[in-house]
Amino acid sequence: MTIINKHKIIKVNGRVENINCEIFLDTCASINVITRSALRRLNINKPPIGKMSETIFQAYSNYSIDSEIYDLEISIGNKTFNDYFRVINKDDIFDILIGVDSLKKNRFDINLNLQ
């Protein structure tokens, strides 16, 4: 995960499991995440496909977590794809965050030049 400046947030409207929501695109994040509260609010009732333990490295702190993994369908614009998302229990400024590996794999062209 990364620190996000509110003036440089890449936030898009999309769909998760066919439900409208806001999605954050983060070219510095190496993972895809969804908050536990977003899973509840979006009423995603499918079971996780697995669990994993990992350490999250952030600018000012590191912590270890056990995460459930979900295979979720994401739609942004005319692109629809499935990918794996780790569930985090703490709320953040995002509900759903898609990292650089997923963006690259699904051929998202992100232009940060403001005109």
C-alpha cells in the first residue's frame, strides 16, 4: 500500500461482482485489497478461495496479517476481469484498491498528466 495524496488519487467508478462502487487504482501498490466493511456493504457473500499470512510494509509501520483471499469480478469502463483480492479488516480511505500488477496484466493505460 502507499500514501495517497488527495490531489493525485486515481479514483474511478466501476463494478465489483456487478455492484456499482468507487475503485482506487494504485500504481505503487503491489497487491489488490478490499476492506471487510466493503465486502459487507456490497453484500458479497461468496466464500473466500483461501487464506494467506503476510507482512505489510508501509512508510511508518509494518504489520503482519492473516488475509482471506477472494476471486472478484471487476468492471471498469469497457474492461471486465477477475482477480484476487486480500481482505483487510481496518477501514482505509479506499474500499477497493487495485495494484500495479493487476493494472498491467489487464492492460490499463494510466496517464497522470492533468490537462
